Amino acid sequence: MEYNQRPGNTAETFPVICVRQLRKEYYLGRTIVPALVSVDLDVYRGEFVAVMGPSGSGKSSFMNILGCLDRPTSGEYYLDGEPVSEMSVSELADVRNEKIGFVFQSFNLLPWMTTLENVELPMIYAGVAAEQRQERALWALAMLGLSSRADHKPMELSGGQQQRVAIARALVTAPSMILADEPTGNLDSHTSIQIMSILQRLNMQGITIVLVTHEPDIATYCKRKVVFRDGRLIHDAINPTPAIAQEDLQQQPAPEERMLIQ
Ligand code: ADP
Ligand code: MG
């Protein structure tokens, strides 16, 4: 089906993400592993979607395709109206750089680079001039309360601080959306709520977020929940009353930050 022929698709209402009959198979020797069977989903600008489901249900496979890190075996994917599933590997890399910010469970910071250099990295790939790179990286670090850590190496930061650096790195290219695969999976519950508070703030500023989590508590901060099982989307519901992370933080005393170096 042609994206533009879908009923009701005006400029204001077309989704950031539109997938149709998405299928992903992996080949292990002679065995075919069907990771995604037939997935349809629309995500509109400003949504905050929690992706849930048991281990092995296809969540990461789905996120990798949404993030243009991998291509579907078949089916359609339109990102901001562009038919991504037809793009070449190098076109995908450009789209990824321009439109998508990634946040991972394991932070994925480069250990030999400072915080500032890590945040500048996506802009080096995007060809941004050095001066502007630094300016934008410092702006993103300030927004996440990390200005004083610009010269620190990731190892010198707590887990929560490292994840905030990763969020700063995801933001500097002004992406259309943030994709987060279990971003709180390695963090204690207080730090997890802090990260959710930051993501809620960014979402209020208009950034679309899709976040994988297996923790129901974390999903309560999202505005919509979709559930995968055996490579299929089996549940999709709006959360009419998302919890507000900032409020929950105020009710919880902060544990001491576990810092290696102050
Ligand atoms: P989830 O993130 O929900 O745990 P995944 O998308 O990682 O699920 O995996 C879905 C299915 O695809 C699982 O059966 C998994 O073993 C399989 N799978 C994932 N990645 C690969 C791969 N690179 N090669 C082969 N099988 C894979
Ligand atoms: Mg996974």
C-alpha cells in the first residue's frame, strides 16, 4: 500500500513511524528464526510509547529496524513519510544520523573519550563544524545537568550520569525521535525514575520516544503501551493517566550517588 494513499494522511497527522506487515527472519545455519511475524504500527509525533513483552518476543529486532540499524525481511517502513525499507545501506546510515537518537541499556559510551567528546561524536559523523559541535555538545550537557562533567571519562561517572551523557549524545543532532532499548535496565529504581523524568521532559518538548522496558513501573510513565509476543503485536493501548516521574522523585529520598571520583 502506498503511504500517501492511506486515508486521513494530512501533513499534520501523518505518523513519524508507519510499519506495515513487517517481517524479520534470521538465518541460523539451515534454521529460519522468525523474530517478527507481521507487525503493523503507527506512531505519531509527540507520542511516548512503551514496548513490552517477554524475552525473545522480538522487541530488539523491531527497534533495530525502527532505528535503521537493520532491514526487514519484508514489509514496509515509512519514517517521517520516507519509505525506509527500500533504502540502501548508505542511505539508511544518513537517515539514522539525521533523524534518530539512540539510548541503550549499556550506555555504549566510548571509554577513552571524555563526556564532551562522546556527545560530539554523532555530529562528527554528520559533518558539523568543530566550533558548532562543541557549542551544541555543551548545550546538551547543560540541559542534562552535566556541565561540570564535560572533561570526565565515562568510567568516572555513575551509571545514571553515564545514561544522561548517552541521552545528551542522542539529542545533539536534533532527531525526530529517540529510540531507547531498556535504558533503565542497568540502573537502580531511583536513578531509573530520574531518567524517565528526563525523557518525559524531552517528550513534553515534542520529541517522539519509543522505549523498550520489561518493568511495568517504567511503562506507567509512558503515554501508550504496546506488547509483543512471539513476534506479533498482541496489545496496543493508550495510557490515559501516565505517572509523572518528577512527582515520584520528590516522594522518594535519593540514595547516595555511587561515584568513583567526585
Ligand atoms: P527481545 O528483544 O524481545 O528479547 P529479540 O528481537 O532479541 O527479542 O529476539 C527475537 C527472536 O529472534 C529470538 O528468538 C532471538 O533468539 C532471535 N534473534 C535475535 N537476534 C538474532 C540474530 N542476530 N540471529 C539469530 N536469531 C536472532
Ligand atoms: Mg531485547
